[in-house]
Amino acid sequence: MTKTESTAPAVRAGLTLAAVAVVQFTVSLDLSVVNVGLPRIAAALGFTAVGLTWVIHAYALTFGGLLLLGGKLADRHGRRRVLLTGLAVFGIASLAGGFAQDPGQLVAARAVQGIGAAAAAPAALALLTSTFPAGPERVRAFGVWSATNAAGGALGVLIGGVLTEYAGWRWVMFVSAPMAAVALVLARRGVAADQPARDGRPDVLGAVLATAGMTTLVFGVVRTDQHGWASPVTLVTLALAVALLAAFVHIERTTARDPLVRPGLLANRAVAGANLYNLLLGAAMASAFYFVSLYLQQVLGTGPAAAGVQFLPFALGVVAGSVLAVKLGNRFAPRTLMAGGGVLTAAGFAWFGFLSADGSFLADVLGPSIVTSVGFGLCLGPVVSMATGGVAPGEAGTASGLLNSSRQIGASLGLAALGTAAHSRSGTPVDGYAFGLALGAGLLVVAVLIALSLVPARVSAPAARAGR
């Protein structure tokens, strides 16, 4: 074998890692890039205070609700093909959102963005899982993935602030189109065509029921600011959500030929524990971006660009935590890093709970941002490794979709529940923000308990086949 032939697989793996990193950065950025621009979006298009949260919910719900279907399609029709299709849809929807003229158009564009991301993200993560099956290279690959994933969310706030201040709020939508184009080019060049794992029709009904159920649940929670928890409107809405989700579970267990989630997959302690942990982590982090962005702009009077810059320490802290996770990954079990990162993140949230109306960035935001972000970065790679490392190769896309889904659904439910609790808190808005962040600390404590009690110490070997 020549030297060129021996290095070819390494070059291909490097190109695949680069393509996956850009894809994950792009879809992660889009969840947070609108945060700093929300006040100006509301003023320009006429959103209500509660309606404004649907700019975030529309993306998070379609993204989270359809990720399982996206992962299944990637396994069935080829990960490269699904990845390229998802990126194209994502880019077109980004352009449409930039041209929105009313709230409905912007929310619809954000929903379609979520559909594209739901196809691209699990396909990309499944490619990473299959390219780096085990060992130190896998730890480093997941470290890169977790760093770009978290940096996309954190730097999205910075990019969104600068664009909102100097180019206008529409550019927080436009910016995703060229990024999707770059990711598309990298994926075409760096990802080899793969063979589908199996044939068959996707479980579209299951995906529709899951997405409709989660959307109805979030809608019912968000509307409690107008209709109390005991009102007929709220009770009927929540009952409908439960019925839709129960129908989804019934179909997946009894009638679906090829369910979105094979029941045996959720019986895997590593998969189940990692996804529960991930759901709570997503719930807390989404509320942090939302509350801190509002605190900086509406309480401290910081402009969009300056607010974005003030999120930079958070982005750097996430990268530092991810690098630390790589260094510790060969010495400590993923469960240990998940628990340690969760404790550190919870401590940062508890510190945020002392926000004051007469505070400042240095006194009230910088310290907890650093603690929170380092803890967040520390646990990202290990939770991915735990959730995807012990599944059969033919289910890598499904496991990846499930993990991304738990994060996005957690983000939407967390923002709905904690946002509603914060807005209903008596006193000043700052009291509400601090209360919401303190509740986030409580969610993270529960996540740590799940890591210690449910997640196994080591990932078991993948099953030989993915039977039902």
C-alpha cells in the first residue's frame, strides 16, 4: 500500500468531520441567532409578548418533533442524500424568513427551517458515529462536534446582535442561507455516498402525531398567561396533547411496520438515561439564552450588538469545557463527566438567580456565564457518546435523531414552562428572570441525579442487528 493510499481514509475522515461540524454549527446557531433581535422583530412585525416566543418555538418544535423521522430517513435512504436535502430546505426557508412581512410568515419560515434542520442534523451526527466508531479518535471527534454545537448556539447570540444593530433584524434570518450553502458544498465534497440500511416506507403518521402532540402541549403551557391552569381552555388543550402523544406511543408499539423509535432502543439504559438528561439540559439552556438576553437589553439597556458581544465569554467557556471533556474523556467515564458538568452548570444557574434590577454585566452576568458555559461544554460530548455508542450501525441515524430531538423538545418545553412561570411572577421583570433561572438550576440537579442513577458506567457493545 502506498503512502497516499494509507492516508486517504484519514483525509476522508477529516473532511467528514469538517462537514459535520459546519452543519451542526449552522443548525445550532439558528436556534439562538434570533434571540437578541426579538425586541426589534416584535416592534417591526407586531408580535405580542407571548406570541414572540413562537419565533423560537416554531423552529424548536418542528426541529425536535421531526428529528426521529429525519434519523429514520437517513438510515433508510442514505445519510448523505438526506443531509444535502435538509440543508437545501433549510437555506431556502432562511431566505423566506428574511422577507417576512407579518408574524405568520416569519413563524412559518422558522417552522420550515426546523424541518430542514431535522433532516440534516441526525444525518450529520450518524455520519460522525459511523466514521469514528471507537477509541481516542471518537472522543476527539465528539469533542469537536460538541464544541461547534455549543459555539453555534452561543455565537449565534453575538452574530444576531451585531446584525440586528448594524444591518437590521432581517439579517438574523438571511445569514443562515449562505452558511447552509457552505455546509452544502462541504458535505458534497467531504461526505462519501452511502448505501441505505433498509427499504420501506417512513412512519409519517407517527411523526405527525408526535409533532402535533408536542406543539399542542407547548401551546397549552404558553397560553396559561391568558387562561389559568384550571380553566377549561387549558385543560382541553392539555388533554388533547396527551391524547395525541398517547396515540403516537400506541402506533409505535402496535401497528407501525417500522416505528420511528424501536421499543428495544429505549430499553437501553444508556440511550434512555442520556436522552432524559439531554431533555433537561436543553430545557434549562434555552431559558438561559432567553432570560439573559432580555435582562441585558431591557433591564441594563444594552444595545443588540453589545449584548451579543457580552455573550462571547459564554461561547468561549463552552469551547473550553468541550476541550476539557476531550482531555478527561480517556480517564473518566461519560457518566462521571455528565454528572460533573451538570453540577457546574446548575451552580451557574443558581448564581444567575441573584440577578438584580440595578446590577451590571460584570457583577451579575459574567461570572455565572463562565461557570454555566464550562459545565455545559463539559457534558455535551459525553452525553452524545453515551446515547449513540451502544446502538447497532443500522440505527445510528435513529439514535442521533432521538438525541437531537430530546434536546430541542426540552428547549421548547423548558422555555414554555419557565417563561410562563417567569412572566407570572409578581414583582419586577428581573424577579421573573431570576426565578426562571433558579428553576433551571433545579432541572439541572434532576439531570445530575439521572446521570448518577440511570446512566450506566460504560457504554455496552452495539447490538449485532437492529431488530424490533
